[in-house]
Amino acid sequence: KILPGGRVETANRLARKMLSIPDDGDFTVSELIEGLGRSVRDWLNEALDGRGLTRSEIIRARLPEPERFLQITLTRRTENSGHVLIAVLTDATELKTLEAQFVQSQKMQAIGQLAGGVAHDFNNLLAVIQGNAELLLEPDSVPDASRERMLQAIVSASERGADLTRNMLAFAREQRLRPVVSTLKDSVSSTLTMLRRTIDEEIDITVEITPYP
């Protein structure tokens, strides 16, 4: 049973085992689990207001390894002191593992689609690097005023190639998801190039991003 404010008043033996709760001591829900995509506090407050009670949430337990996920369903009950929440817990670790494996297989399939476009980009970048480097190897053929510009072109192409490699590795790697603060505009802009390589050439992507104030 969960009281307003998130304090756990009572928990049965199986729930205590799932969450490694000692038999004595006070605990809040936020100390035991963490939300996926939103805060636990917001989730509980919505349930106390009577919203979202018909759907379950998959939540990560705050435990040392091995990682454990729980499917939690909340119901609201009225007592003399006001509303309280009753939580029903189900171990959803296997479900989340299967989901993660499926997502990873989809990502690897997308990597195959990306490879052609990335190889084309690398060809263009290498052509810039090779062309400028060959000219610089012949000092008499390059005016001094142009040497800095050509060197900068080589550096810029190298940085773009390194950025492509980082993006591919990050996309392919299995990563444990953690909520972070991000600027949506930057995230959309940085993934557009890779996204365009994964879809059919006959499909156009149009993005309208509100300028920063």
C-alpha cells in the first residue's frame, strides 16, 4: 500500500523479495523503482487523481545487478485519511529482455541499409582528403594563399568521417537507456541524414523546426 507522497506503508513477502525491501524501515516508491520516460512522482500523483489506473507501467527496480523490470498496476482506494494506492507487481524482466533483443535485431537490419549510404559518403570524404593531399605534395602547384584552405578541407572531411563512424557505432551498440536532458532540435537535425538513408528514395522527409528564441 502506497500513501500520498509515495511512502510505502505495507508490502507483502513477495513484493519485499522482488525489491529487496528489509522488514523494517520506511521507504518511498522513488527509492525502490525508477520511471522509464517520466518521474515516478508524476506517475503516482496521476494515479491518486484517478488518472491512468487502467494501464500498467513497466518500471525498473533500483537494484544492483542483475537488472530487474516490474510490471506494476495501480488501483486507488479511499480510506478515512483520503486516497491511497494499491500496487500489484509482476516480474517483467524476461519480457523486457525479449523486447530488447527484438529492437537490437531491427537495428542491425537497419545498419545493413545504412551501410550503402555511409560508404558513399566515405567515398566522397576520402576523395576530398586524397585530392587535397596530392596537391599539397606538389608545393609548386599550390599557391601559398590556398594551402591553409586545402588543409582545412582535409581536417573538415576527417572530422565528418569520424562523426559518421561514431553515429554508426552508437546506433548499432546495445545501450542501457537512461533519461537525459536533450535539445529536440539538435537531436532531430543530427539523425536526419542517417534516417534518409534507411527509407526508400521515393519518400521525402520534410522537417519544420521552430528557430531558437
